[in-house]
Amino acid sequence: MKYLDKEEKELIESFEKGEWKSFKKKERKAYMEAAKASLSKNKRINIRLTTKDYHDIQIKAIEEGIPYQTLISSLIHKYNKGELKPTKKTV
């Protein structure tokens, strides 16, 4: 347990105290379906970008080691969840 962070240690302690309960098969199936649906990417969109923005996104994606479409999807997802805020730039 030497290399565990605080959250991981708390999870282990909680489990060892018997605070976790198993799901019934019906509940487990419902949760699995919800998880699969949340990861399903089933809508396509078309957007127009400037050549510079497109190029910059591709560079960032390469730096992150992911496809540029995945990066764009991640940015939209984070923005919708409130994890990404627009910045105020001074001109």
C-alpha cells in the first residue's frame, strides 16, 4: 500500500470495513447498459474550422497521442460538464 494515493487507500479501507454491497443481477445489468450507452458515440456532426484551428487541433492531438476527433469530442464533453471554462483574453 506504499504507492497508493489517498483515494485508493480510502477505497481499500471502505471495502475492508464491509461497506460495499453486491448488486443483484437485474441491477447490475441495468448499470452495465447505462455505462455502455454513455460511452456510445452514435451521432455525427460536421463543423467548419479555419485552416489554422484545424492544424492547431491536429498538433495538440499528436502531443496528447490521440486522434484529433477524440480530442475535439473530449473538449466538447468537458465543456458541457462545466470542467472547461472560456477564458477572458485581454486585447
